Amino acid sequence: MRPIQTTKGFGAAVRRARKDQGLSQVQLAAQAGVGRPWLSELETGKRTAELGRALSVLSALDLAITFVAVPGPDGATVDLSQIIEGGS
């Protein structure tokens, strides 16, 4: 699995999943409750895509986002369980 680190990478992954499932942009947009033009912008990596709508698209594709801690330059990582559970 390759990490997605850019909006273009995210959009390409959505486009690939949509095509793998045999869906047109119109079909996926209808399933996700978003407009086809907005979906097109998401797939091309527009930086201002709304997260809520993007999550709706992922849900319509039966996909989910998983957060993975990437070590920083000093080798330290973030404790994601504390962040997700609301700890500090």
C-alpha cells in the first residue's frame, strides 16, 4: 500500500476505485450525494475539496481512511490512539 500524501494522489485513488467498480462520475456523484462537477474536481486533486463531501464519496465506494503515523526526522511518531480518543 502506498501512502497518499497529496490532493492529486487522493483524487487519483478515488478515480481508480470508481473505475474499478465500473461507475461513471455521474453514478458515483449520485450515490455520494455530491455534484458531478465537484467529483471531477476531487478526482483532479483540487485543493479546496470539502472533507465531508470527500468522506461521502469514500463511503459510496465502500472505502475508509486509515491514519498511519509516519516517523519524523528525529524518528519520533505521533500516538494516534491518543489523538483519535481525544487524549493529549
